[in-house]
Amino acid sequence: MKLYYAPGTISLMPHVALLESGLSFVAIRVDEASKKMADGEDYNAINPLGYIPALVLDDGSVLLEAAAIAQYVADRDSTGKLAPPHGTIERARLQAWLNFLSSEMHKGGLGPLFYTALDERAKDIFRERLRARFAFVDQHLSTHEYLLGKDYSIADVGLYAVTGWTPRVGFDIRAYPNLAAHHARIANRHAVREVLRIEAPIPP
């Protein structure tokens, strides 16, 4: 398998999942601005919409969307520790968190703050949304070690990834101590440290 990733993006989640799964894969870096890979090839040939990540399977088929890729990987992890089994309420809760991270935190909150052309008054709308959503997550983590409770999952890496973007857009998370503690806890995982080493440096 081939994982196409860009530093500082949500591709960190499936990248960590692949390392933790022990599955064989090749990680291919993409320049997010130019959409060029190290060999000069155009990433748009993999994903015509240009966004990261993509996973090319052994049969040549392409799987897009970080949450889908991470779940695909988790279901092939022999230890079964990256995601709850299909058909369980725990799996539905995992999917709920992954959807929340994608729609409410990524696209509906942090993503717009990266656009320099966006008016500050418009950005304030997204900052207010983020304050409410980070407060919600912080309250949840006040009684849970991980998003699913006592068990680590790929959703925790997803939360780690999006929380890691906050300094780049000037959003202070110090008001959310449980979130900050979770971020530090996930940062200490071996696979996370290894992915950060591989993907360094992160764009400003």
C-alpha cells in the first residue's frame, strides 16, 4: 500500500494508524501547495481534488478521506486495538467522533482560520464555534482518558492532529486543561513520535 501524506495535515491520523497496525506500506510525501511529489509526479493524478491523504491499495484502487482510510487500516490490524468491531455501539461512537472531528473541528472550525484572505470578522464566527466545541471535548475528557473511554482508538490521533493546528492559527487551548492533557498523552505514543519525525518539518 502507498499512503500519500503532507506534513501538518489530517493525514497524520492514517499515518499513525498504519505504523501502529504493523501493516506494510510506503509513505509518499506530497507538497500541499504545489501538489508535487518528490519524483515530480502530480498528486492530482491520484486525487483530482488535490487534498490529502490518499491510500493506494495493492490492487491499484484508491481510498480517500482520512477517517475512511484510518478505519480500513484499523480493521486490518491483527491486535484489533485501533477501532472497536463493526456492528457494535462502540464502533458507532467511534464513527460519531470521526465525523465530529471532520465536520465540526476541521472543516467547520480550524480549516477556515488558515485562509489569509478571510476577513477577521468572519474568522471570529469560526473561533466562537471552536470555543464551544473544544469546551464540549474538554468536558468529555474530564471523565474519560480517551474519546471512547478507557480505550485508545484512531479517533484520539485525529483529535491530536486537529488540536495540533491551533498554534498555527492563533487559537489558545490553555483554557481546556483536559484537552491539553489528552494532547500530551497522545504525543507520547511511539508511533506518533515516529510519524512526527518522518514528517518534519511542519509548515508554519
